Amino acid sequence: MSGIKKLAGQTAWYGVSSIIARFLNYLLTPYLTFKFSDIQYGEMSIVYAFIPFMNVVFTHGMETAFFRFSSKADKKLVYNNTSISLIVSTLLLAMVMVAFKDPIARLLRIEQHPGYIMLAAAIISLDALSTIPFSKLRHDGRPRKFASTKLLGVFINIGLLYFILSICPRILQHDPHHWIGQFFNPDWAVGYVLLANLVQSAITLLLLYREFFGFEWKFDAMLWKRMMIYGLPLIVAGFAGMINETFDRIMLQWWAPVATVDAAKAEVGIYSACYKLSILITLAVQAFKMGAEPFFFKKAEEEHAPKAYARIMKFFVITLTLMFLVVALYLDTWKYFIRNPKMYVGLKVVPILLLANMFLGIYYNLSIWYKLSHKTMAGAWITLAGATITLAINYFCIPYFSYMACAWATFACYGTMMVISYVWGQKEYPVPYAWKKLTAYMVIVVLLYFLHQGITSLWSGRMISLTTATLLLLGYTWFIAGVEKKEIQRMPLIGKFFRK
């Protein structure tokens, strides 16, 4: 029991810190959409769609390899190998990025700002060098330092960004000859976002200096070769995952059906800002992944494990459907989270992306089958199938439908991954999911959304929209409480309110 308690405590530290860090960055959306034009926000989104791809290359599966081989070989030797490999590869790859900054900038259609690529190279390099120190903290069971370092970095980023974008212009407005004016350029707005991120990454690595310098320059070539053979295939899966998550922004600014490059960037900015509203479901999925995965593995050896997994899936889907309604029905309120009214034209993608991220959450829940049956390559194949769908739909449809194609591609990608994982998983590791009931719940919330749209199109007005949304949400909640009453009665905390 003490081991389980310790695991639960560490999971809470890792999970909560990661979710809070993402949520704080999420809260930057209203600030940045207020400060930036749609074109500037699009440029920023393009750069931040490119960075995750390079993160995959820079780390080349070494984090997973570190955990894998630390349990099989000498931990100190594995840490030495991993650290040396990442230091050398990071230096080489960073030099390549800097040398080819102009071609990369042209590829991303930000050729006026090749400096963005240099800043991105520095950020990616520092983050890559921080990867193994963070992994060492997790391996050594030091969740508090892990969490505090992560959160401090995010707070520094936010504070510095506010100082540069809000305080500096205010100072120069009162004193145009202030020394800050020698360094501050309002046209370099996206560059300052990258600069704040760079400072965050640098301070984070500095806080991890004990772990970073905790290796010795002793290299085992044979061990490194085995680690590379294990880690390199993860690059393929990592690339496929990034295609599904972020590559649509880059494709959108390549092929958007608009006349100018700036108009294409504006399309990216609109899509990226509206995408943020669907991430509320993603945050719930992230929380679930952090807490549920250790539970799944702990339960795996029990006789009734599949029934427990099915029950978890049911309440997970119920939670996601409620979150779908909370965002989709109140979209006229949530839109004020985006402070640039020009971007409201893209709100029609939000319900599609909410459903897509619901599918992704279900896929993560289903993925336990290939993790428990030691068939992790299945996950890579499923992700590659999703990436193929993403590329195909975006390539053929963006020139005609702009960011709507991106939204539907995301929907089709994650929906397909969910279905493939369910069908394949039931053959390899059967779990008695109540799939008919769960499908019905998802269909019902979609119908409620369309019902709300129909009512508000006939009788417009903010109060009518809010009243209708609230009645539909309460009605669905009452319906679920009635259907799942016996199950809810068994739940801690809230179960007592449903018992006689």
C-alpha cells in the first residue's frame, strides 16, 4: 500500500505541474490575441508548429531509451551515454539549423524574420538538454523539484512577456528617449515571445545544473548503439504524432486559398486562436493520462481488470461529453477568450475540434490494450494511419476550404485512430466497453448542439442563447444521472447524493 501511495503522490506532482503549466500558457491566448494582429498571431503559430518537429529530432527517442535501459543496465552508464549523445547531437543539429536559417524561414514563409529560426534553434537546444535531467528527476523519485522547476519556468516566461509587450511600450510612451527604446522594436512582436521562451528554457536548464552535470565523460559505444536502435523508430512515431497535432498550421499557410502571404498567415492566426477553445478537453485528457496510466498497469494482473477499464471509459466519455456541451453551447461567451474580434469568423471550427479531441481522449483510453499486451508498435502504426489521413485531407481540401479542411482533417484523423484502436484492441485484449451506450451519449450531445443552434437562429438574443444552453446542459446532466444512477451511487464523494 505504501508503494501505491507513493506512486499516486508522485503522479499527482508530475501531472498537476504539467497541467498547470499548460493551462497557464493557455491563459496567454487572450493576452496575445489582444496584443497581436491576426497576421502576427499566425506567424507565431507557424513557428510554434515547427518547434515540436525539431524537438522530436533533437531528442531522438533518448528520453524513452533512458527509462528503458536504466532498468536493464548500469544506471550511471546509461545516464552518461544519454547525456553525451544529446549534448553532441544538440550542438551539431543547432549548427545545422542556424546555417540553414534562411531556407527554413523561406519554407515557413517567414523569410522577413530569419532571426526567429535562430531563437527557435536555441529554445529547442536548451529544451533538449533539459530532457534527461528532467527524466533523471522522475527516475530518482523527486517530483517536487520536477514540478517547481517546470512551474517557475512558466511564471518567468509569462512575467517577462508581460514586461516586454506591456510595460516597455508604456515606458516609451511616457519617455520616448528612455534607454529601453534602444532595444525595443514593436514590429518584432513574435520575436519577443520566442525571446521570453528562450529565457525560460535557459533558466530551467540552470536550475537543473546538478542533474545536467551529474554525468561523466565515459562512453559505451555498444550500449549507445543499442539505445539508438531502440530510440530511432520513436522519431517516426513522434513525427506522425506532430503531423496530427500541429502540421496543419504549416500546410494551411502553404495552401490557403488567399491572394497574399499575409492573408495566409491571418488564416493560420484565426484557426490557431479558435483551436485554443477546444483545448479545454485536451487538458482533461492530459489529466486523465497522468493519473490513469499508472492505475491501468496496477490493475492489469487483477481478474476483473477489463471490467474496471470499461467502467473508467464510461465515466471518461460522460465527462468529455459534458465538457463538449459546456464549450459548444456557450461558445458566444467563450469567444471573448479571444480578444481580437477579427478572429471570431473561425469559431465554426470549435465544435468540430471539440469532437476531434474527444476522439483523441478515447483513443488514449483505448491504447491501454497495446501497452498491456507489449505491442507498442501497434500504436505507431495507428498514429501513422492518422498522419496519412491528416496529410491527404489537408493537401486536397485546404486550397478549397481553408482552415475548415484542417478542422475536418483533425476530426477524421482522431476518429479513425479511435475506431482502429477499438477494433484491433478487442481482438488482442478484449474489454467489455459499453460502446453502444457511449456512442449514443456522443450522438445526443451533438444533437443538443444542433438543437441549440436551431433555436438561436430562430430567436436571436444573448439571454435566449444562455437560457437555452443552460436548460439543455441541465437536461443532459439529469438524463445521465438517471441512466447511470446505480453507477454514480458507488462513486466516492458524489455518490451519497444519489442514494436514498
